[in-house]
Amino acid sequence: MQPPTGPALASAPESPPGAAPGSPLLRWQWREVQAPCLVAGWILVASLAKIVFQLSRKVTSVVPESCLLILLGLGLGGIVLAIAKRAEYQLEPSMFFLFLLPPIVLDSGYFMPSRLFFDNLGAILTYAVIGTLWNSFATGAALWGLKQAGLMDTGVDAGLMDFLLFGSLISAVDPVAVLAVFEEVHINETLFIIVFGESLLNDAVTVVLYKVFNSFVEMGPAHVQATDYLKGVASFFVVSLGGAAVGLLFAFLLALITRFTKRVRIIEPLFVFLLAYMAYLAAEMVSLSSILAVTFCGICCKKYVEANISRKSRTTVKYTMKTLASSSETVIFMFLGISAVDTSKWAWDTALVLGTLLFILLFRAVGVVLQTWVLNRFRLTPLDRIDQVVMSYGGLRGAVAFALVILLDGDKVRAKDYFVATTIVVVFFTVLVQGLTIKPLVKWLKVKRSDHHKPTLNEELHEHAFDHILAAVEDVVGHHGYRYWRDRWEQFDKRYLSQLLMRKSAYRLKDEIWDVYCKLNIRDAISFVDQGGHVLSASRLTLPSMPSRTSMSESSVTNLLRESGSGACLDLQVIDTVRSRRDKEDAVMHHVLCGSLYKPRRRYKASYSRHFISPSTQERQDKEIFQQNMKRRLETFKSTKHNVCSAKSKARLKKDGRKKQKKSAANAELPNGKPPRSVTWQQTAAVLVAVDSDDEESDSSETEKEEDEGIVFIARATDAILQGKKASGSLDVCPSPRIIPPSPTSAERELPWKGDRGDLAVYISSETTKIVPVDMQAAWKQSISSLESVASPPGAEPGPHAKTVAGPALEERQMMPEPRTCFQFPNPLLRSSRPQSAGSPERTEQPELQPLMAPDEQGRMSTAAGPGNSRWLIQFNRPARFSDG
Amino acid sequence: MGCQSSHPSAIPELEEIMQETGFSQASVVRLYDRFQALDKQQKGYLSKYDLQGIGELAVNPLGERIINAFFKEGEELTNFRSFIRVLAHFRPVEEGKSKETGRPEPMNSRLRKLQFAFQLYDQDSDGKISRDEMLQVLRLMVGIQVTEEQLACIAERTIQEADQDGDGAISFEEFATSVEKLNIEQRMSLRLLK
């Protein structure tokens, strides 16, 4: 980069024509801002250039950005040279190593697919260590041979050590260049991780070789003792293992720190960057491999950090990291171009340049083929010819080599200028020529491309199962392979590390299957919200997250956020001031839901009595939606094996409607001042039961035929409620009370919807409605109940049960006045009502509930209730709950 | 890998085994050594108890099921031949050879591998993974941090996701479809068993 020493740059073209004479009003203070201004300026130029490049899709689809940037750098360098008459703004090694490289390495380490990385670690290490050693020595020795053969200019004053030194710096594959090119090529993951992992891990080898040879050259070859060689070998282990150890140490610290950042969410991302950078600097300080340190820090901390920090912080970390890495990369390539213009450092020797180019390509190919041949004996999926070609050809050199060659001491390494010129040519050749041609080559060779798809729950689950199976088989076979150790590690991690490094809440949440599940649910919910909540039945039958359908765009969610934020009566400000991020996000999610789902719910207050009073317009809408849903659902049923005849259903609907009306009329007559809210589910239950029994009476044979889960879940949910499950209101809506953040209670009170007085107040106890606002529960139930009322005959498990068990029970029930059971226990005082509802009402309702219950005994009710609940409700509570989880 | 390597001739039905499973002779010998090492009383067959003696299997969530997979329905013992037949599922698939026609499907084909996995789920062998079966597997595989309700949700969702014909259970075809993007040949192979 440009020299940071400000004053020295006074003669730069941008430098001002001196301060305005004697003007007190305005003073030209260029010198004071010069350094940062230049930095900002160059980054701006580079970024603008990126925009310009992207303007033309045609160009960028053919030419990698790195090539364009280098060319741009060349152009700018030329301009600078022409104006200033001398080269300015070089890529300074110190600048490069201290500021430009760390972000890129951190980014690659942090976002490294760790499973893939460790699965291929053997191959990566082989290529990184043995491959790089081979390349270095072979290239150095071959060049020395050229020199001995007299093919080189006599000006190239270098001995074997010099050539080996040069070989060491020129032979390392460069992570920046590899990343820049391969990211655009999209080859399959395995190949990518091998090439890229190699480029990261070979840093240790490069650093060691470079330092050792550099010291040898400085000592003079004559003074090198045998012990020095030994030291060199030893230093390899020290540098690589030490670098990795430093990285691990800082990863540990980082994870530990993020465990306690709950109250300072806003600076969470900072810790990630600071500690990773500290790891880099610490390793650099003791001359260990700093790239290894940051890489390992990134790989290892990710799991814990991601679990600890909030979702927003995660996004921040991600974007900041990408921004930093991308701008560093841009600047690096641009300055590579600019630096190349500086001919004062050049000393051209054709034989050296051509020889180097030839040798690095040749030896790389030879090395890859030989190592792959060996490795394939141990690999499950061998790397084939094509892979090898790509790997050989993908060995790009880049800025690391350039920075290292610039760092050479010109007094000691007399051929430095030649080396610089050669390095520049090599870098340009690999980045420009190979970078340009690798894409067509990959296409031409038909290299397996990566195919990205969102993981489905099945895949996740089965993958885990496969891993377990293989581990078990390994045990049976008595071979302690990689999987065995990974299993061991995972156990250790689970038992000790995770507990130490993760928040309790995060730790509980940490299960990959569960994670995927939550993600899918969030996606479903988003799409649900997206479609205005009218997809009730459709979403159920074809969940958007299922592989067949693509996920929705994010933007629409944002829009919804905005919209509902303004439309809803809730005041974000309130939460903003007090609560933790999670709660805020809960609130935001609530706004989303409120905006797009609630409307029917808001009406619910009216619709509580809707069954016997003339329906309002809103209510009609409500009904319309339901009818739509019902229709859609019925159609689906028709198309599937259930074959419900719609006429029947319609009839049923009518019947049902009548029933409901009757019931609600009765309800309304009850003179209790019970809040409607808490009644709703009861009512639902009652309605449901009624319908069910109706059907069973009329066409019980059909019930059996038309099995479907639809009804089960309601029935079970109701059951769960009736059981008064542990007084946790959330239980009936959210499948997992346990995953609720540890201290939600106090926070909840601050949440806007909790403060909603009146109708809601009753339902809100500290434990209730953690996630799904009551409104919604009710809405759900309502919608479902009406759905069910239409499409109920396809009752799933309850079907058969209902018939067998419920037959007599139903008759009994009929004799009872229906409303009685319904209204016995909607109790306003929720807390106290819970036990009650668990007790007496359950007993009274037992007969009618019986048929609906899960086949299992009541003890397992919660389990049984789960699936049903989840089907419908989870789509809504997940997003809220997991908005930062 | 036993301490003393058995002579190939000591192995009963060596030829047939190699023919059937596709293992090389060296692999068969190695597995036979292992078989004998597991068979501590030199009975010539393994009981479930022998396999349960493998310490690591005890901590494998699916360990019990995999042990059971070595034994045919209702049988308590397994001889070397059926032992190696089970292991043959995990032999890596060779490129090119898989296309051979006219021969019975090799033990290590993708289909067989999947079938093996499927039967671990499908405990009552009715050809379907029911919700209960799914729940059981999940209970085994998911840590205690996840509650029953969550498990139930996951099970439900998993079934829903894979269930194409709407019968609330996952048939083998549906199972195969749901994992078709995974590289089963690789995921379900042990390099060791070449």
C-alpha cells in the first residue's frame, strides 16, 4: 500500500499546492489528513472500480475480478508514474502483512466449512507441507541448475541458497489469489477445500523456509552449520504448531468472552475482530505462522461464537468480515498492479523468468500427481485426473510472494531486483493467464461443480445417522479411524467445551437437527407472512422450505417489518430502551406477525360472539379466508387418496356452523364476565369435539377411511391444554418451553403486547404466551377449528380410536348439555385456573376427550401433543423465539 | 486386527464369501481375525453380548440398533458369514465396476446401503418409518437438551418433509428420495473395508 509516512508523500500528485497564504478563514491542512485520506481514497477508487466492472456482466463473467483489478492497478500506476515521474504507492510488505492480509485470512478461516476441512485435513496437510517443500526445493534447485548451466545472465548474482530462498517464496500457493479466482469458478467443495486449505496452511512452510533460507543467505552459505539445518527443521514444527496453538488459545478466549456479552450486544462483533487480530499479531510477534493462527482461531471459535452472539451480531460479523476481506483483496490486487509499474526495482532476465514460470508449473503438476497417487490409496473417494489438473493449474501465486520478495534485503540478496521482476511476472502470469483460463478449463473438463441446496431436515438427520452408523461399524471392525476420533472429540466437546464456552441458553439450543428444524420453520413462517397468511392449508401441504420450492426473498420480510411496524399499535421505542436484543427481536417479530396475521385475530374479540350475532364485515373476511382454505384443503384431499366428497363436507360445514352457533349462543348467555380470550381454546375444543362426534355418528365408517392428521393435532392440543400442562401457557403453543431464554419473565413484561391491557391481560401470566401472542393462538385455533369442521372427517389416529373407544362415550356426551363442559373452566385467573382445568374439567370432559386422545396413555400426552401443535403453531412461534436464537 | 493373522485356509467358505461380498482376501482375513477376537470364547459365532462388549458401541446412540442389524430376525447368534455380509454394505463402491450387468446387485450398492440405513429406522420392518419410529430414532440421536415436544416437532416435520403420498410415514422410496442429494456411496463406505 502507499507509504503511511505522511510527510514523505508531499510530492505526490494529489498533494496540494501549499496552504493558502494568510487566510485565517480556511486553512489547507493536507499534511495532517494525508495518510488516512490517501488510504480512504484508494479504497474508494478500488471500490468504485468494482462497481464499474460489475456494470458489464459480460466482462465479469469471463474475466475474474482480480485480473481486472490488477490491470486497473497497472493503469493507475502508469498514470501516477507519468505525472510524478516516479513510482509511488507501492504495496508495502508491512502494510500488507499487518493490515491487508489478516481480514482475508480471518474471513476464510471463520467461514471455512469446518466439517469439510477436517474431513480432508489429511490431503490438505500433505499438499500444504510436502507439496510446498517439494515445490520450493525443486524450483530453487532447478533454477540454480539453470544458472550453473550458464543460461542466465551474469548479472544474476545468486548462489544455491539464494535460489532456494527464491524458490521458497515463489512456490507457495497464495490464499488471496486462490480465493479470488476459485470463488468465481464454483468447483465442487472437495476440490475447493483442498486447494484453498493448502493455500492457507502452506503459510507455515513458506514462512519457515523463507526465514531459514533468509538467515542462511545472510549468514553466508559458508557459515551454515549442520545444527542450523536441524534448527530449520525444528523451527518448522515450532512455527506451525505454535501458530495453530496461538490461534486455538485466542479462539478459546474469544469464545469465553462472547459468553458474557449478553448485556453488551452492541460490541459483540468487535470482540471477534479484535481477538482474531490479536491472535494474528501475537503470532507475528513471536514469529510464528500468523496465517495459521488466524485460520485456526476462525475455524475453532466459530461454533461457540455463533452460538453465543445474537443473530444481529452474527449478521454484523458476517458482513463486516466480508467487507473487510473484500476491500483488502481489492486493494491488494490493485496495488500489485501499481507496484509492477515501478521499473526501478526491476531487473529483467529472460532465462530466469521463463525458467521460473516453467518450473513452478511443471513441479506443481508433478507434485500434485505424485502426492495424489499416494493419497488416493488412503482416500475413500479418489481424486481423479481432472481434479489433479485443476489442482495443478489452480496453484496461483499472489501478493504474499510479492510482499516476501520485497522484504528481501537487497544488500544480502544481491539478485533481489531480478527476483522482484520474476515474482511480479509470475504473479501476473498466474493471476491473469491462469485466472482467466481456469474457468473455461473447468467447463471444458466438466469438473464437478458445487451444487448448493438448503439442507432439509431429512438430510440432516440421515447424515447424522450415517455418521453414527459408520462409527459403529468402525468399532465393530475394530478400527479406530477418523470417525472414531471425531466421535470422541464431539463427546468431549459436548461434555466439557461447549458447557464451558457456551451460554446455557445457547448450549441448550445447540443441536444440529434442531437447528435445521428451526431454520426451516423460520423460513416457512416468513413465507407464510409473505403470502399474507392466506396459505394456511397450502403451506401445510407443501411447505415452502421443502426442496421443491424455492425460498422467498428477504426483501419482502423487511417490507413487512416496516409496514407492520407503522400499522401496529405497539411502540418499539419502549422496548428499545430497556430490553435485551432478544426481546427486541421478539417485539419486531411480533410486529411482523401482528401486521400480517393478526388482523383476523384482532377481530376476534368481536368474533367471539360472532356465532350468534350478525357477522361484521371483517368477520366475513375471516370466514372467506377460512372457506378458501377449506376449499383448497378439500381439493388437496380430493387429489390425494382421501377422496372426501366436497358436497359432504359442505353439508358438514353447515351442520358444524349450526352447532357452533348453538354453542356460542349458549356461551354468550352465560353471565360470567370471563374474558373471551381464555375461552377461545376451550371453545375450539368443544366445537371440535362436537364436529368429530357428529361425523362419527353419521359416517363412522368413512372416518376410518379418511385418515389425516388434521384433526389429531387439534384434539391432542386440546388435550394438552385440558390437562393443564404445568401451568405453562406456552406449552400448548410452543413445542418447547425449555428453549425459551433463561430470564424471559421480567423482560416479557416490557414487551409491548404483554402490556396490552384488557382482553389480553387475563391470559398473560409470566409464563404464558411467551412467544405466540394470545391473539394468535386464538386465531390459530379458530382457523383450525373451522378448517377442521369442514375437513374433519379425515381424522387421523383418533379415527379408529374414536370409533372404538368413543362410541358409547359419545352417546353419553350427547345427553349432556354441550355448553356446560365448554364453559366450566374458561377461568379468567389463569394461574389458578390451570390446576383447575387440569383437575375437574378434565374429569368431566374425559368422556368426550377420550376418543381424541393419542393412543398412548396420558403420561405421554405432551409428546403426542407435540406433532400436532407443531404442524400449525410452530410456524409462528419459531420466528419470534428464534429471532435471535 | 488380531494379534495373529489367520491363514486364509482357516476361514470357512472363503471363496463364497469373497464372491458374495466382493471383499478381497486380505480384507476377509482381517475381518475374520476381528471376528475371532470378538468371539472371546472361540464359539465360532457371535452373540449380541459379544458385540455389546465393544466399549465404544455403548456410547454410540445407534449402537444397539446396529448390533441388532447383525442378527437376523429372532436369532441370537451370527456366524462369520452373516457377520461379513453385514459389513459388506460398507465396502466402498468402485468406480466403473458398478455398471456390470447380469450379476446380482452387489452388497455395497447405493440401494443396499440405503436399505441398511432404512432398516435401522424401520424397527418393525413394515417397510415404513412411522412417526413413532422416527421419534425413537430422534430420541436416540438428539441430546437431552431437546425436549420431547421439540423432538415430536422434529419428527413430525421430518416425516412431513419426506412424505410424498401423505400416509404419514416414510416408505423406502421416500427415504431414498429424501437423501438423493447426499453422496451415499461416500457417506456409507469405510475405506478400511476395501
